[in-house]
Amino acid sequence: QVQLVESGGGLVQPGGSLTLSCAASGFPASSYAMSWYRQAPGKERELVASITSDTTLYADSVKGRFTISRDNAKNTVYLQMKNLKPEDTGVYYCNARSRRLVPPPIYWGQGTQVAVSS
């Protein structure tokens, strides 16, 4: 059974930090591009950061503040978030997309809420 389980969300003050985790199971996550998306209230879901075996990609709005990493031995992807701003508030979703299969299977987690507020 394919699962992506996010954790680590919560309420934090502006300028604070959080680290999100996404535990993958049921598929060979090491051969998948792993990404974090977020969706703010009333807005479309947007890509925050993505990681493959040798590259990382960040949205301009989070460059220099967020870091994506992966531990293939644990089938886990992390999103370290620093200097959080109110506009970072939203539901954060983990995404996995195969790099080998055509069409590529795509999986989503259930999301974890991040709220940045004083």
C-alpha cells in the first residue's frame, strides 16, 4: 500500500522554524522525485521545493529560507523551514513522482498544517 505520511506542522511565530517530514512506503521512493507543495486558504496549490538524486529546486519565495533533503535509507524527505513568514501559512503536501515509469505514477500525502502567526 502506497503511503506518504507528513508530520511536523504546527503553529509558529514569524521568524520561527519548523521541520516537516514525509515518510514514504509501498513504492521505491529512491527512484522518485520528491516534492513539497503548499496550499494557502483561497489559493491554488504551489510547488515549494523538489529534490531528486542530484538536484534541488526551490520556489523563489522560499529560497534561502527553506531546505529540502532526503534520507533514502529511511525513505523520508524533510523540509527545513527557517525565518517563517505569515505568507508561509498553509497546508503542506508531500508529493512523489516516478522518474523511471511512463506515465509516471504520482502520489500525494494527506497534508500537514503550518500556521505562522503572532
